[in-house]
Amino acid sequence: MSRCVGSLRKMANFSGVKLDQVVKQLESFAPTSLAEKWDNVGLLIEPPNDKLVERILLTNDLTEPVMGEAIEKKVDMIISYHPPIFKPLTRITKANWKERVVAACLSNSIALYSPHTAWDKVLGGVNDWLAKAIVDIQGIKPLVPEPDAVPGTGSGRLVETNMPISQLVQALQEHIENSVHVAFAVDHQAKTFVNTVGICGGSGGSLLRGLQVDLVITGEMSHHELLDFNHNGTTVLLCNHSNSERGYLREFLPMLDDRLQGACELFISEKDKDPLHTVMRGNAQATQKVQQ
Ligand SMILES: [Zn+2]
């Protein structure tokens, strides 16, 4: 799958779409009403001018390097999975990176939209993408189904399988295109095969807590949460927070392209990456390579 639909249509003319039409398509895929009450989702920055949206950048996190890329690519809109504005801002100065990002969006007339937990819960969203490391979509159920919503919508995911743990780890690594950390259940030697798996992208500790499953997959967890899971008979696979989410953008890009009928040039950020890197013992020299 291409990282950039635009590059496939180099000679094509992108007619552009009004911002409210892009927002309408994003809402019709994953209504913001699905998002958690504590979340801050939807259109977060609307530039004052009404120019058409011709170029859209997709990113997991809107960091300053990603913001620089957006300006360089002359995009009109950024879709950032995590909301860059979460706590209320009391000023827009140069002193804080989030404030600088907001100022850069406004001064470059770039709109900003964040779906966050609406994408987690929606059928065909981030958690379904993560669960597809193990099974097809038909075998995936929400952990907490959303009332009065399309079946398959809800928080977290639950899958049944019959895989040796080594095969499951390999499948997950291939799927997220990255390494994972394993914390084994204290009695793990008693079980060769994994039958039940709880899944939650990002920080899934609180949602997955107390679940009676062989294994859970999430992005990050605290040391003490890990010990609780392991003593409850559950093995934990950690991907790093954003590595459990980011790959979904590759699945979302062609869906958005269809919805916009090819009217916009779509990019996945090349600068967006998880801040954590694994440096193996004895390989510290690789740190410099990672830095570049
Ligand atoms: Zn997250």
C-alpha cells in the first residue's frame, strides 16, 4: 500500500474540497459523539480564510518536526490522531511547543482535526487494526460494546485464537513493523498456547484491568500494572504507545481517499514516530543512527 496517494497521481489535478465537507466525511466515518467524555476531538483549529483543502497530512502526533513537514508540504489540513490541544491553552506564545504548533497552524492557514477515542471505538478503527495482527475482522469483538451503536463498536477488543505465544509475538511485530516487550504471566510455563486476547491501543492498563484472558496487547503500562496482570495469570505484550496506533494511518488513508473521491492529495507523515527506541545492550553505537 502506498504511503502517499498523491505520488500515484503525480499528473492528476486535485480539485480540493471545502473544509466542512472533509469534516463531514470524517464525522460520518467515526462520529465524535463516540469519543470519551474526557477527550477533546473534532475540528480543533479552523483558519479564518475559506480556501479549499487540497492537501492533507495524516499523523499520529503533531510534534514540531511533523509541523515543519506540514508547512514544507504546503498542506491545508492536518489530521492528528492524538489531539495536540488537550488541556485548555491560556496563551499562545513561543515558550511551549504545543503553543508554537497552534500558532504555526494559524499563521499557515492549516486546519487541524483530531479523532482520537472516536477512532478507537469505531468499527474498522485503531483497535480493530491492532487486533487484525492476530485474526480477521470477523473474529474481533469489542471488550465494552457501545450502546445504541453499529455492532462491533466499543472500547477495546477481545479475540479468541489458538496460537503459540512465539507465533503471536511474531505476527504482532510484523503487523506494527516494530519490536515488542513481553511480560510473562507468573504461571506461563503451564500454557503453551494463547486462547484469549484483550487488546487496547495506547495506554490500555485501566480498560484491560481484571480481564480474565491469557494475554493482553497494549502500547504502554506501568511496572506495577504489569506485575498485577502477570500475577493474575495474564501475559502482557507492549508495543510502545504510538506504535500500537500509528500503523492504522496506512489503513485509513485509502478509505479517506475514497470518501473524498480523490479530490485531495493525501500524505502520511514521514517525521511522525514513537519517541522511544530500543537500544540493545552491546549496541550503544546504534544510538547515533537512531538519532538521525
Ligand atoms: Zn494514544
